[in-house]
Amino acid sequence: MLNIFARASVSRVTDPVGAWLLRLGVTPNVVTVIGTLGTVAASLWFFPRDDLFLGTVVVTVFAVFDLVDGAVARARGATPFGAVLDASCDRIADGALLGAIAWWCLVVAQDRLAGAAALISLVCAQVISYVKARAEATGLDADGGLVERAERLILALVGTGLQGLGVPLAVDVSMCALAVLAVITVAQRLSAVHRSARDRGAGGHGAVQREAGDGGAAPREAGQREAEEWDAGLRVAGDGEARERGAGKREAGDCQAGDREAGLCGAGDRGAGDREPGQGQAGECEQ
């Protein structure tokens, strides 16, 4: 939620810092790695030693690096590798912080309820980020939710800081509240993904129906054209056969006429056999 309401205000403060660091030659990836290493080291060192307030201060300082690296990236221009590195380092830092708080609850304070809540918060924090990343990779939307990363850090660090100052049950309250809100956020993001998938499926179904309708009309038109071409071919073939039959009949008639003439000639030859060769009709036939 803070990403929606506080992003512009925070950017007005961090963008000049990011531009200054870029002029010094500092890259956003360097800022990301330094912030992550500092958060992990401070969490695993101070919280298990029961130095809650000092650990909260140091972790808060290194958590600010996550804001600065974004400002440097905006001044320089974000890269795909930088985005992946930043998301990965965020998951590592969150795991180290909530894991260290869970260790303090279970080992130092012997508080099983707060420890269980810290572990639930740890798991849900990873799932919240994973749902969004996986949904965006498949083209779906999974934005929003009650507690994103900024809210989780604030709730966790406020609890540890107040507990370090002597406020009793501060970690219990913060961890239980964070666990409940984190579970709700997981449900919210899964619901958002479901709505996005349903909306995209409805649009895709309509497109498929339109394509099916166009595809059905095209074969029908092709079939009609093929039938017309087939009928035209039959007519052409019928005309050709008729012409061939007419020509055959004429040839047969000519052959019959020739046979009759040949018969006459044969008769003339047979008649000429009674006469001397070379005379009469035989001579005419030979001509």
C-alpha cells in the first residue's frame, strides 16, 4: 500500500541522492549488494544476541539502501539483470531478518507464539513475492495487498525496536499482526491472479469463437467454389465428349461411304474379271 501512496514523496527525496551517487561512479547493483549484506549481517548478529534496539537501527540504515538503489537505477537506466538481482536480494534480506526475529523469539525469549508468528510471516513474505513474480511471468496481474515489503519491514522493525527499548510484548504484537496480515495478503494476491486469469480467459474464448466462425465460413466458401469448379469441369468434359462423339459419327459416316465406294469398285473389279484386263470399269476404278 505504501508503494501506491508514498512512492512519489520518497522519490523526491531519494532521486537527488541517486543522481549524486551515479556521478561518483556508484552503480545500482553495488548499492543493492551492500544493503543486502549489511541487513543480513546485522540481523544475524544483533538479534540472536538480544541487542534488539541496536540491531533495529543498523538494519534500518541498510534497509534504506533498497530505496537508494532504485533511485540510482532510475538515474542510470534500469537493466533486466539489475531488476532480478534486486528482487533476489530483497528475498534474502527478508528471510534473514524474519529468521533472526524467529530465533530471538524461540531461543532467547522462549516465546513460542511470537516465534510461530515470525515463521508464518517469513513463509508468507516469500510467497507474496513469488505469486507476483510468477503471475507477471505468465502475463497476469497480482498487484496490491495489505502488507507488501515496506509494510512488513516497518511492522517487524517497530516491534523489535520497541521491545529493545523495554516495551513488553512489542514483538508479540507486531509478529502476530504481521502474520495475520501476511496471510490475508497471500489470499488477496491469489484472488487477483484468479480474476486476471478469468478475464483473460473470457477474452481469449471470445477470440477463439470469432476465429472458429471465420474458419467455418472459409471452408464453406471454399467448398462452394470447389463445387462450382467441379460442375464447370463436368460441363466442359460433357461438351468435349459430345464433340468427340459427333466427330466419331462423322468419321464413321465417311468410313461407311468409303466402304460403299470400295464395294462398288470391288463389284467393278469382279465385273471386269469377265473382260480383258485394263478395260471398262476396272480402268475407271484404277483412275
